[in-house]
Amino acid sequence: MRVNRILLSTALVVVALVVQVSVLARLHLPGAVPDLLLLTVLGLAMVYGHVGGALIGFGAGLLADLAPPADHAAGRYALVLCVIGYLAGLIKPETGQVKSATGPMVTVVAAAIGSTLLYAGVGALVGDTAARHVGLPSLLFTAALYDLLLAPFVVPGIMALARRADNDPLAETNSAAKAADISSGWVSGGTGLKIGGQRGGLRVKVARARSARAGRIKGVKRL
């Protein structure tokens, strides 16, 4: 990943985690907690693709596993967000622009349900049965509902920031200049002539042709 992607992703993930832990988790809503971190990973994955989404998801999940007041095994949420980020990156549009909000909204609902099921499944494997006491159907419904209501205020902004940071004008200028240098070097190498030398040779040939033509005209006049 490029440096600007890493810096932007790190800043957004940290802000999302702080807001989720300090604000959203203290709302004491029934059922699940709105997952701002999940929405951030989804927005970045739908711009950076499946590889970037997997890396960002793993880093964000690991940070959430280590941040207080986490009470589960480290690496559990990292695995969940890594899988979700990878799958969300697979639906990245080729042009980078989302033409309709239907796709991202469906992705948010599927990610909310999938992450809850995967988190509960991994917890069952390690002996954590908290989801059974809360009620898995209630968790699935509230997670999808809260994330769907929060998504229009988060995902479009995340995607816009990611696209803006990815389109670096300075990098594009340098790439264009480099491409021009490569093109001129390829022409010179392929013909064995330099552009300036070739122009000079053409000028000399034109001057000689004009001199010869003037000489012939003068000879005809003398006759």
C-alpha cells in the first residue's frame, strides 16, 4: 500500500475506534452496538480493493482487540474484519465511482450480519457463549439496523476521502513526465538517432537542396 493510503487509513481507523468506544458504546442501545469501525473498513475496502481491505480490516480489528475495554481473545475481531474487508473489496467498481447506493447499502447489511455471525462462531470455538445469553437473532437484527442507519453518514465520506487521497496530482505529474522521458528514450534507442540531431540533419538537407536548385536556375539563365 502507498504511504498516503496507510496514513489516511490509520487516521480514520483510530478516529472511528475512539468514537465507537467513547460515544457509541455508552449509548446503551438495545442489542448490538453501532459498529463505526466496520463501516470505516467497508468504505476503505470498496475503494482500495480486496487486498487493501483485508490489510486494513486486520489492522483495525487487531487495534480493537487490544484497546480497552476489550474482554475477548486478541485476534478474534482482527480475523472478522480481515475477512469482511477482503469480501467487501471484491465488489470494488472498476472506475472507482459508485453509481447507485443500493450496492453499498446491501454490502453494509451483509457485512453487519456476517461479522456478527463470524464473531459469534469464533467465540463459540474458543468457549465464549455470550452471544447465546444476549440472543443471536436480536444481535443480528439490531446490528444490521444500526449500521444501516449510520452508513449514509459514514461510508460515502470515507470513500470520498479515500479517492481524493489516492489521486495525488503531484504523483500524476511525475508519472506523466517519466512516461514522456521513457517515450523519447525509446524513440532514440530504436532509431539510433537523437531528436535534436535528426532535426539538424533535416535542416542541412533542406539548405543543400535549396542551394542546388538555385545553382541550376542560375545556369539556365546564363545559357
